Amino acid sequence: MRAAVCPAYGAPDVVRVEELPAPTPTDGQVRVRVTAASVNFPDVLVIADKYQMSVPPPFVPGSEFAGVVDALGDGVERLAVGDRVFGASFVGAFAEQIVVSASSVTPTPDGVDDGEAAAFGVAHRTAYNVLRSVARLQAGEELVVLGAGGGVGLAAVQLGAILGASVTAVASSTDKLDAAASQGAKKMINHRDGDLRQALRSALPDGADVVVDPVGGDLAEPALRSLRWGGRFVTVGYASGTIPRIPLNLVLLKGVHVLGFEMRGFGTNASDELARNEAELIDLFASRRALPYIGKRFALDQVVDALRFVADGKAVGKVVLEVG
């Protein structure tokens, strides 16, 4: 099989496409013939050994994939060869075949293409669990989404609008804000145009109910200040590369709730809600009411270009690698 291989840590340029032996599934595993994979910023960090977990090289990068089951390990009963599925694994997705646990893949709904399936899982699951169970977003509330041009940000914009909120999108370019508007944002703020605190005050004079922050850095504090009494601020990640320091007196004076979301911890501690949210989200996906915004597609041979594109902050929404 052909696969993108990281032979040593470094910039995206170290990755090369090679021929590797096809992996063989063992008990409880399936092998998926990959047709599409999603390129995410953490993939760049893993290749550079700057992520919170390390993988010894050489390895095949890539975490999100979609394709067709082409082999089963012993004990797998809920899937069959020929089933279309999508899923995630820490590494291994940028290859023509991947072996994963059968429990880690989800059937791809009819009418959804494999690129959409590969780009859907992580961002939309993150955004939906954040909005539905952590922020407890209600119809009619004011939602501010930072990093609204990224994968999680655009998913939060789209799903927030579906849940009935009025969405204010904050992003760094006109292209990203245009994408957010196409996903249901009502108000758009380019944080590079001036003071974000003042821009949010002008856009939301009565304050926001919820802020979703996958960015961190200098955007977090002015966004927290935009909350009305009792508002909820959910920190999801730090795409800016900087973990913000929040003055706790703001939390006290405004009576706000600062909350965090991390998928593994949430899945362990809120399994019933996770199951409910998954069923609701897959229904939205199957009906095509919730779909990822795919800003760019690359071929497997262009994997270095795709990784550079993401590393340089050029991506709008999700970036898909067409593998098959």
C-alpha cells in the first residue's frame, strides 16, 4: 500500500510517500481501505514532536479517515466487508489502508461522500458536545465563537445556529468570516481590524450567553469580558499556541462559569450524554443538516503541501486528503 511516512521529526517537508506492507487486523479489529483523510493542525504538531503525546518515527501520520472495510479480525460482528465507515486513530490515516478497533469506526450514512465523512467526526463531535452538554446552549441565546474559520469553530457556528442560537463569529480574515456566514453566523468580527473587546461590546451590547474558544491567546480575555452575568465560557483548545491567563476577578465580578472540554474525560464521565449527543449528531449528519465545511482538497502525493497549508494557517474549515 502507499502511505505518507514521517521518517524523523521535523517540518511537514520531512514527510514522504512510500510503499508499505498492508496491515493485518487482529481480534476485534477491522482494516479499512482509506479513500479520504482529514488533515488537522495536531498532525503537524505530531510530525514535529510538539504535541502532548509523542509517536516514535517512522510512522504514518493522520488521525481522521473514511473508506470501506476490506478485512475483519476475529470477533467482529457488527461490521462486514464492504461497509462504508469513518473513524479516527491517533496516527495512521494518511495511507491506503489502516487497521483500527471495530469500535472506533462509525457507518457512513448514505448520501454522504467519504471526504465529508473523514472531515466530520472530530470537529463536529467536539463542537456538539461542547454546545449541548458543557455550555448547555439554549435556543435564543447569544453565542460567540472564536476561531470561527477553523474546523471546530465552523462546526460550532453551524451547530449553534441549528440549536437556535444567534451566532457571532470571530475570525482573522474575510474568507473565514464569509465561511462562517455561510454556516449560519449572524454577526461577523475580524479581530485583526481593531480592539476585540470594543467590537464585541458594539455587536452585543447586552452581552453574550456563551463563548466557545478553541484558540486561546489574546482573544480569550476580551471574549470572556463580553459575557453577561452568569454566562458560560468554554475553553476547547489553544490553536494560537498560547494558553491564556485569565484574571479571576472577572469570573467573580461577572458571575460567569469557566468550563473546559476534553473528549476522553467527557466520554468517561458523561457516557449517557455522550450517547445521546452522538445519536442526535449522526441524525443531523445523515439528513445533511450538519456537514463539514471543506475548504481545500489535496491528493495523497500532495500531502506535504496539505500539511504546509494547515501549518501556515491558510485552512478555512477542513482540509481533505484524497487517498483512494
